[in-house]
Amino acid sequence: MYAMSIHHQIDFSGKLLLIGAGQAGSILLRLFRHKPALQIIGVVDKNPEAPGLALAREAGIATSDDYHPFLAEPGLALIINVTGDSSLQEELLRSRPPGAELIGGESARFMWSILDEVTRKEVLEENISVMRREMEQRSPGDFIFGDNPKMQEIRSLIDSVAPTPVGVLIRGESGTGKEGIARLIHKKSLLAKKPLITVNCTAFSQNLIESELFGYKKGAFTGASSDRTGLLELADKGTIFLDEIGDMSLDMQAKLLRFLQSGEIRPVGSTKSRIVTVRIIAATNRDLEQAIRAGEFRQDLFYRINTFTITLPTLSERREDIPALIRHFIRRAEARVNKRVHSITPAAMSHLCAYSWPGNLRELENVIERAVVLARNNVIDIGHLPQEMQEQSPGFDFSEEKMELGLPELKNQLMERIEYEAIFRYLNESGGNVARAARQAKVSRRTFHRLLLRHKINPDDFRK
């Protein structure tokens, strides 16, 4: 079934399950996915940010945080476990299907470590590129709700819907954190120990997405050299997250609707159906009502998936949360780039809070990581921000819409803005020490506390 020589010729055939999507798993996946005789049926890792999961999704390979559903795949020939978890290795030895070989521990890691330096350098460089693309696409893993009233309402909605089997439609602009919300719903649900499988509906061609969701039988089409279990079946008793469902073709929408109505799946090329029980969480950045009017989205499917809707605000609609999000993304970036940042200057904070953020959380995280990389003396300053942010004025917005409010309201809003910026500057300079910030502001501690409550600013967000 497989052989490996010292001359770096690695030859596999059959179906393979890869467990562990860190550096070693990513490199193995990069090496194996172009081998025509090898079919990778899934990549598993409990860490949703593991770089190999991004690579797998780009290649149209199923991903999950649970390996058990993949063990039922007919013809599974090889399981590679690169997690280094000895207890998991023992569990796999007991639960692997008859005929499936298992490579784990040091043996699995050795497979990529024997590569010569040139090959390894090429693979590592390609793997870093994949990690970068995933970093730009993913939602924050540890979702920060902050103090924004809309986000607090969403937190309450999640707590209400998560324990139920009801499907959820998550709406919002790109980069607002839809996948993070989907993972949180699954984590809080009764299905948390079951698989969560993510499908990006834009990552597959319209001809391919049917076979990916429903599976196919050997010989169903050119290239179908063996049976393949669909993602809906792999998610049985768990959750499937259909990201960007608004981009699905009308033909595929009809097939998905039939599944939602009956629970039946029929692999491409098969005459037999089976029932699966799956919770559907869908997400879109499209105006589905407009898509329905344009004839691009089925109204009956919309009614099926729109049972419970969560609409995420843009980052510009939750500006009071920006300081907390900045601190959060600094901590994440510190871990990724192995660098410490002790503070951010008031000027940099002002520009970040004043920016419009069309890319929302995703853009903010990327900007902060860049700033951490560029920071000197462990301090982020305005010069470490992108040029367009450096050139903008963090002053008051005198847009036409604002001017229509009239002078009295403009004056009130301007004073509110000045007060808000002054408070977070005092807190930033004092490292979140309220007593020191109040002294610098020349007001009593009680007055400063009242201002914090009024502007919904949490001093903990400024503590180093």
C-alpha cells in the first residue's frame, strides 16, 4: 500500500486520513495532495486555526475537529497521526477499521523530516504562504463581544439558540466574524463533541460542490476512481457550516432544499438514499432579499434557513470595542511572530479608532499584526500603521450626513468625541490605572468612573 525510500520517493495509494494539521501535517498534506493514486478523505485538528486546515479547504478536502466520522469511510487504507498524542494513538489503534494501517508518533514525523534541505525549504515556503492566506481569511478564534449593545444582544441570542437543534443564518459583511460565531454556537451546543465541518461554498465549482456535499460512487464521473463519503454524511449527528451560501447556484440550492426537507442524501451515481441528521449553520454577506428579487436565490430555501438569524454589525458600528479588540489582536500577534509589545501610543490608538475599517475584524487583525512586526522598542506608534491610516485625520467627521444634524447636535457629538478620545488617552498612558488616569485628567476618581460608564470604556482593556 505504501513505500518510502531514502531517495525521497514516497509512494502511497488508496484513501488516507490525516490527523494533525500543524507544521508536520501541513507539509505532508502539501506533498500528498497532488499524488493521483492517493485520495485524502479528510484532515482533522481540534485547533480551528491549524494551518493545514486552510490548505485542506483550499484543496477541497473535508476538515473537522473529530476523526470518528472518517473511520466509516469505505476503503480507508491509511491513517497518519502527527499530533504526537500517545493516548490518541492508542485510541486509533483500537478504533481503526480492519485493513487500515496506522502511522503515528515519530514514524509520522520522520516522513517529512527526511526530505532534503532544498525540498523542505520549498515546501515550508509554500506552507507559510498558506498560513498567511488563512490568517487573512479567518475570523477571530476567541470571539470578543466587547461592550457594544448589539454584540451583547448577539451574545444573548447565541446562548438561547445554541442548545437547540434549530438552524442559524449568520449575516454580515465580510470580515465581521461569521465563522467565529458559527464555531461558538457549535461549541455551546449539545453537539459540541460531534464534528463541525466547514464548507466554503465559493471554494468549489458548481459541478464539484454536489459531489462534495453528497458524496459519489465509483465510476459516477470521470475521475471517480472510488466511493467517497459526502460532507453531509461526515457531519451526521453534528453540525455543518455552509459559508457564503448566497453564492450557491440555483441548481445546487434546489438540491440543498430537498435535503433540508427530507434529511435524505443520495451520492452522485447511486440509486440508494440514506437519512442523516445534521444541524445547518449558514452564513452570507449578500443581501438575500435582493438576490431573491433578482432571481439569484430561492425564496423557499431562504425561508428554510432563515428560521433564526444573527446579523453582525460592522466594526465601524462598534467603535467602543476597538481598544479591546486591538489589545486582543496584539496578544495574538505576539504569539504568532514571537515578539512582545508593551504599549501603543495615543496617536496610533486615535488613528485606529477613527479609521472606517471597510474590512472589519479581518482588516484590523492584519493591521495589528503588521504593526507588531514593525514595532520598535516594543511600542506601536503611528508610523507602524499603513500609509492610508497615517495620512487620515483622526478628527471629527464633518460629512454631509453629519452636517444635516444641525449645529447644536454637531456640538454635542464633537464634545462627546473629544471626551471619549481624552479618556482612552489617559487610560492608555496610565496602563489602565483608573486612579492615575483621573489625576492626569484633573478630575475626581468618582467622576472618571462615571465617564467610563457613560462611554462604555473598560479600563481592563488598557492594562499591560
